[in-house]
Amino acid sequence: MDLVTLLLGGAAVTAKIAAGAAVLALLLALPLGLGRSSRSAAIRVPCVAYIEFFRGTSLVVQLFWLYFVLPQLGIRMEAMTVAILGIALNYGAYGAEVVRGALQSVPQGQVMAARALGLSPWGVLRHVVAPQAMTIFVRPWGNLMIQLLKATSLVSLITIADLTYRAYQMHQLTMRTVPIFGAVLVIYFVMAQCIALATTLADRRFGRWRHVRAQA
Amino acid sequence: MNPTGVWDWAFAWSILPQLLHAGVYTVIATVLSFVGALLIGLPLALGRDAAHRPLRLVTGAVVEGVRSTPILVQVYFLYFVLPQAGIVLPALAVGVLALSVHYGTYVSEAYRAGIASVTQGQRDAAAALGLSPRATFFSVVLPQAIPPVVPALGNYLIALFKETPLLSAIAIVELLQTAKIIGSETFRYNEPITLVGLILLALSLVSAALIRRVERWSYRWR
């Protein structure tokens, strides 16, 4: 019983980090994805550089860098902040590619037609491109969020008492390997299924426009 | 040696050989794990599309279960459980095994997509020519199924490569573990961890370029 309580405490930490990082990653991914698709090189190049840098170096190394190196440069953050920020910076880069893919799925003719009808560039994005891109966006974003959930286990390596850390610690104390890690795998699985379910529901909500498009 | 300042070039230079040597282990772990994943992926793909219903359900459960849980926990699980079952393997073998199984499930989904993309007419034609189901699969379906999924496989290779630093959690002396050791000996983390990041970035950019070449090569078979 004690085991379950302790693990659920760790699961709460994992959920908190995943939720915080997911929100921040979305806030990063939207402008990066838009900037990545920009025709202006001054906007596009920095976005590409950011995306390639964060996708090219490993998340574990990025977390270590934020945790060990930044304090020596005079920037001190709580481990929890490092965890959420590190995962968000990394998944923001992956998310930007999802945003770009969704934007590119909207046929160029739609943009031209909207411009011809006199919509401003912002109006085109807001009323024409975004609603259609949304239908494509939801599924890959949901998959990415499952990846993000799994990636939160890496924060245990920078001393945060998340689900994985608790399991490791309790294992060191009790050596009851199978029940502890078995339970942890089940908890992660259930959390991932929750994200998958949310994705399906969101896809049903936004995906209905796909039929409209198919008929048009 | 007593490194000074935020960044000490002499210190960075002095630890570079040690890190590059560790990089060899990172590359070895990546290559072995990827080959393992390619091999494990095939039976998983076949099992998931098998006519035998229980086999299909079990394979599906395994693939979904492995894909929905963190690789780090799987690494710990294997690392601690295998010795209790009387199987004592070096840490590197355990790490490679865990990465192979984890990425094998991803690879299996890519294989399935590739196999599904081979049209029924190809199978019908092979059957009409009197090929056995086995020959049909290995000589007709599989050679056409792989090239379209080469880009996906390439992406998994790079993803796998970037997962290898987590093997430091079970004390495999790859890049990050070496950086941690240097850090704990010298009390300096700036240079070792930054260099690890740069080495990984360089290797992943190079391998991405190589994969684009393999992709172009594989398109010839379409």
C-alpha cells in the first residue's frame, strides 16, 4: 500500500512536469513553426537554426547542460524549472515541425483565393489556413505529447523525484524489482493512454472539418 | 591542471581524446541497437498482421506497451530483472537489448506501413506464378516494402542515436557518462558537457546527411 502511495506521488510530479512542458512547448512550437515556413530569410534562418540545434543534440545532454553548466555561468534555477524548461525547449523544436507540416498541408490555392478575396495575411492565417491545418495538426501533436510524457522520465537523472526516480530509489531499498518497475510501467502506460484518448476526442472535434473539405 | 574561468580551452582540448574515445562506444551502441531493432521489428510486424488472432493480439499488446512506456524505465527493468532471472550480461549488452526492443516496436510499425503499401496485384501475380507464400513474401513483397519506409527508418536511427546518453544511467561509459566522470574528478562540467553536446550535434548532422543519400539511393528501386 505504501509502495502505491509513493509511486502515485511520483506520478503526480511526472504529470506536473509533462503538463507544464506541454503548454510551454506549444507556445514555442507555434511561432517557430510559422517562422520556419516564412518566406523572409531573416525570420526563417534563426527558426531553422533553433529547431536543428535542439533536435540535433540529445535531450538528456540538454538537461545536464541546463542543470550543471548554467549555474556556473551565474544562472541558477530550481531543478523543477530546469526540467520543465529543458523538455519544453526540446519538444518545442519537434513541435515546430508538426506545426509546419500541418500548415503545409493546406493547399496553396486556398491562400491565393483568400488573398484574392482581400483578406489580410493575418486574416488568411486566422480564418483560412489555421482551421484547415488544425485538422491535420491534432494527431501528430498527440503522438508528440506521448513522446514528451515518456521523455519526462529523464528528469530523474537530474535528481527530480518523479515516477522513475521514486521507482529507482524504492528499488534500491527493497530490491523488489518486478513489482516496482512493473507498476511504474503500468502507470506510464495508463498516462499515455489518457493522452491518446484526449487526442482521439480532439481529433473528432477538429477532424470533422476534414469531411467538409473532402466534399468541397 | 587547474582549469580557470567559464571556459578553459586548454582543459577542453585535454579532455577531447577521452570524449572521442567514449564517442566510439556511443556509435557502437547505436549501430548494434539499430541492427537489433531492424531484426526484432520484422517478426513484430508479421505477428501484428498475422491471420492467427491470439498471436495478433499479443503482438499488438507488446508493441503498444513498449511504445507507451519510457525507455529509461525499460533499461532499468532489464538491468535489474535479468540478473535476478540468472542472466548476467554486461551493462552495454543490456542497454543494446533495451534500445533494440524499444526501437524494434517503432520499426515494426514502419515495416507494416511498407508491407501494406505493396498492392494486392503483386501478391496475386506471385500466387498465379506459383510462388510459395514464403517466396512471395521474401522475394516480392519485402523488397518493395522496404524502400518507401527508408526515410522513416533513418529518422528512427537518429532518434535512437540521441537516446544513447541515457545509457549513462546504468553506468555504460559512453559520451555522457565519460563527461560526468570528468566532471566529478575535476569539478568542471562546462567543458565536458558542452563538448558532448557538440559531438552529438556533429554526429547527428553527419548521419542525417548520410541518410538523405541512402534515401536517394533507395528511390532508384521504386
